[in-house]
Amino acid sequence: MRKLPERTYLKFVKEDLMRKMVFIGGPRQVGKTTLATQCLAKFKPGHPAYLNWDNEMDRRQILSGTWPANEPLIILDEIHKRKGWQTLVKGAWDKWKGSIQFIVTGSARLDIFRKGGDSLLGRYHYYRLHPFSLPELGYSPENLQRLFIFGGFPEPLLQEDERELRRWHLQRVAKLVRVDLRDLENVSDLDKVEVLAENLPARVGAPLSYKSLAEDLAVSDKTVKRWVDILDNLYYCFRISPFGSPKIKALKKYQKLYLWDWSQLVDAGAKFENMVASHLLKFCHFQEDINGHKFELRYLRDELGRECDFVVLKNNKALFAVECKLTRAEISPSLVYLRRHLKIPQWYQVFLEGEGARLIEPDLRVLNFTDLCRELELV
């Protein structure tokens, strides 16, 4: 079995640990614990300073506050499952800062804590860990093909087995709904939430209609929106909003939905668009978490259906727009129209693989996905 490279985040996490705690959030099985233990190994290989709240002996040690002796770094995994965990972590940091550094890892509830009231403000930096990207794996046709087929989650990416990938999909959805959701929210109809999760891949890349989903599941619009919100919080899917402009009579109401694991998708065009969306979202989160800039991922669509798949904003101003085509093609008429009416500095039409980059105008290029990653310095 091949070995995955170190994550781009690693050096930044180690730098931040010199000053504050580091919190690492992200989807189930994305590699949060692996990243944290890689930091551990850099400090002192083989030491026992990894404490998991789900382990009974570790839980007793956390509650007693008897941290492992002579350890410069301690990892607290899944501690957010404990009621009042913020007070426990705050007390440990205030007492030991300067002599012990802390990494806290977790998923949905940890991210919700970050968005809400924050009693730990100023004591930590937060990282949203994403699946592996092409820049992390390396720019080769083989890595691009692996990533497209198996997605960026470590386990299926390492196994490279399509049968195991399908089994992993089923297990992941079941665990999200039956375990993670139960820990996060009080939802009585788990069967219908699981059906919703299984139906969302068919909605990828299209304007999301809660009414249509509600009719399929025989529930209210409000209920299905709440369930999608929960699946979003569980890192199963993410949504992007339209970038509105009166110059093009932009659509303002409907969001578009994508999956954190694009390998679930069967349609190659939708899968490629989702892979691009995931790379761009990772770029936006990285710029916020590492560099402190405000970035957003949006899309463009007018009332007549002319659309550009993605636009990236920095401090509410559009930086560049990206249109996805599975294969090399002529410039999309919609892209030409939108470019003519909107002052966005750079426009790209990107295809999956093959050669043939073309410069149409200084601000309009056709290029493959690998070259797009290089040009935009995606992470």
C-alpha cells in the first residue's frame, strides 16, 4: 500500500502551537487524528500524549487533570463530546501554557462551537481539515486519476479498490446518520434522513429546491431544510450561494449543493464539477484559517439560466471565476456573456485532463485542471 504525503497544514499547525492551542475540525475519517499525531511525532516520537475521550482510561485521565508527565504536546481527541468541555480545556491551557501545548480535534460539534459563543476566544487557532487535493498528492496524471475516482479521503485513496470504495460509502453514510447525527441533534426519523443523504448526490451542481426534496420525502420544506443543515454541519455536504448582481439580473434565491466526498457521484461531469468545488472551498478555508483573509465561494446564474459554476470572493470582491467542462471545449456562451457584463479580473474554463491551454484574452483562459491548480496556487 502506498503512503500518503504530509498535509499542507502541518507546518502551519506547528508554528501556531508555539503561541496558542490548535483546534482541528473536519469530516469523519478525513485525517484529523493523523495530522495531530504527526505533530506529536515532530515533538517527541513515541510518547503517550494522545488522549481520546471515547477511551475509558483516557477519559479518566482527562477528568482528573493528570496529564502525561514531561510531555510538551497533548492531543485531546473528541473531547467536545463532554458537557462543559470548554471550561476543562480553558483551565488546562491557563494553567499549563508555556510548558504544555494542546491540540483539540473533533468534527461537527467542535465547528458549531466555533461559530457560536466562544469562551476560549484568543486562546486557539482553528483549522478546517479537507480531503487530500491534487497539489498535496503531486501533479501527475496518475494522481489526478486516483483523486477523481477515489476522492480525497485517506482510506479509499490508499486502498484504490472500487469495491471497497462502495462499501466505505455505505458505512460512512450510516455512521454519519446513526452515530454522529444522534450525538449532535434530536432527530426521530433517522431513516428518512438517511434516504435524504442517499438522494443528495443526484442534486449536485443544480439549484437546490427544498420543496422538491420535501415532496420526495413526504415532509415539510422546513423539516427537509433542517435536515440538510444538519448534514452540512456533519460535513456530508456543503452549499454555495449565488453571487448577485443587478447587471445580469442574477438569481439570488437558490443555493447549489456539493458533497465533501465527490467519489460518491456516478456522473463524470457532476463528479468533476464537485472535485473543482471542493478544491476551491479548501482554498477559501485555507486563506481564512491560515492567512486571516475573508474568502467565499459562490456561483453565478442569471434569470435566463446563463451560469458560471464558481466565483471566488476576497473581502466581498470577486477575484476570479471558473467554469467546468469535462473535456476541452469551445468557450461557453454563458461565460462570454457574464464576462462582458461583470468586472471580474480573471475568468477560467477548466477541463479534467489533456493538454491544450489557450489564452483567449488576457483575462480569459481555457486550461486543464492541473494547470488551474498551479496557476491559482491551490492547496
